[in-house]
Amino acid sequence: MTTQLQEIAYSPEIATKPEMLVCKDLRKVYPTPKGDYVVLDDLQLSIKKGEFVSIIGHSGCGKSTLLTMIAGLNEISGGQIIVDHEPIRDAGPDRAVVFQSPSLLSWLTALQNVMIGVKQVFPGASKAQKEEICKYYLDKVGLGNDFHKRATDLSQGMQQRVGIARAFALKPKVLLLDEPFGMLDSLTRGELQDVLLEIWQKEKITAVAITHDVDESIFLADRVIMMTSGPYAKIGDELEIPFERPRNRKDVLEHPDYYDYRAYLLNFLNH
Ligand SMILES: Nc1ncnc2c1ncn2[C@@H]1O[C@H](COP(=O)(O)OP(=O)(O)O)[C@@H](O)[C@H]1O
Ligand SMILES: [Mg+2]
């Protein structure tokens, strides 16, 4: 089964696209009282423009470390991260991040929370134009009637919807998601996966989503990247997910290859 899965050709549509995100010889060392801890070492990663990649790996292997380094929020100890052919230096709105907890400003409305980033990215736009961008994405995430609700009055799922709207509204080159639905109940989680894919399908932003949920990794991605356990973690394997898009959960779950993909990923995690 393994060989059969690995023989599946990389989607021709994606294979011809230029690279949007490249990690070259990436290394991360955290100093600890007991000495240096090498989390990531010699990590190579290349993601095409418009590709949706999931990253799975055991807790503590360095997934968040990798993502925050790509976001420019965590210093690189060695190697390079290249976004759209330019090595990154620090954080920037070309890489929008959605964390597990959206950390909205609780006293501001949904609209105002999205506006903060939009103001920075589109300083020349008129107030009406900026509002239009915010409202467009809030509407897309299903908050068309909640523009003026304060963050504190929104459920956790609705807050995460604002987090997703806020990220897309920046029109980033790369969307980075770190276990974005990890705190939500399974129903809300499924709804938000659908919302995310729907917007992504329209915008075709290059996306990297960390998840520890194997089903989520398959449902979302064109390719699932498997990280080895640390220390010295790197990419251990990867699996193309060629299911057609736009995706629908029922079709994906009923696809004859679904359980082979699932078993392949679980097998990696269990060894
Ligand atoms: N600031 C830090 N200082 C020291 N060690 C850290 C720091 N941040 C994370 N680590 C360690 O690095 C490893 C990887 O952490 P992390 O990237 O959060 O893993 P994951 O997201 O895969 O669960 C863990 O062993 C964690 O304890
Ligand atoms: Mg993490």
C-alpha cells in the first residue's frame, strides 16, 4: 500500500507552480539550563504557490517552533526561510497567522478587530474601502450579522471566525495556522474547516496548517507533511492528497482511498 500511495503523481496543476515558501537547512536551538536543545535540524521544506499543506507530528516535536519562525516571530538559529524568493527578516503582514486562540481585543467589535490589521496593510485606502474589506471577510466566515458585536460577547467558535477573517483580510502571501481549531468542539471544528476551505478555494493563498488531527490534515491539504520527533526533528515523510476540490466532507470520507491515506499517516505517527 505504501508504494502504491507514493506512486501517485504530484498534482500536475501544483507541480508547475512557482515556490512560495522554502525552508533551507533550517535549524532551531533553544538554550536551556541543561544546555542547548536542538529542536529542528537540517529541515528542508518547499511549498508551491497556492498549495495547501498540513503538518503533523507528535506534541513537542517542533511544529509551533517551525511555524513561528516562518511567521518571523521566533529567531532562526541556522539556515534560511524564503518567502516569494526573498529571505525573511522579521514578521510582516505577508505572513498572516491564525493561532489556536485568536486573542482578539475583547473590548473591540469584530469589525474593529479585523480593521487593526487592514489599516496597517492598506494605509492608503479610504475608510469605506477598508470597511468593505473587513466586512467582506467577516461575511465570508459567517459573521455577516455580527460586525458590531464586541469580541467578549462572541463564542469561542465565532472568535476564531474573526481570527480567520482577520488573517485573510491582510491579503497575505502565506497563511499560517497553528492548530487553529484545537480548542473547539467537533461540530464547530467541522464548520470552521469548511469555512476555511471555502475562502481558501476563492483566494488560493498558500497555506500551512499545523494539526494533530489526521482527518483534518487530509481534509484540508494537498499534501500532508510528517515531522519526526525531536530533538533534531526534520521532515520525515510526506503524502499527496489528490482528492478533487472544492472538497466536501462526505465525498472525502467516502473516497475509496481515504482509509489508506489515514492509515499511512497513523502508521507514521505510531512508529
Ligand atoms: N522558548 C523555549 N525555550 C526552550 N524550549 C522550548 C521553547 N519553546 C519550545 N521549547 C521546546 O521545544 C520543543 C518544541 O516545541 P514546540 O515547537 O512548541 O512543539 P509542538 O508545537 O510540535 O508541540 C519542545 O520540547 C518544547 O518544550
Ligand atoms: Mg504546537
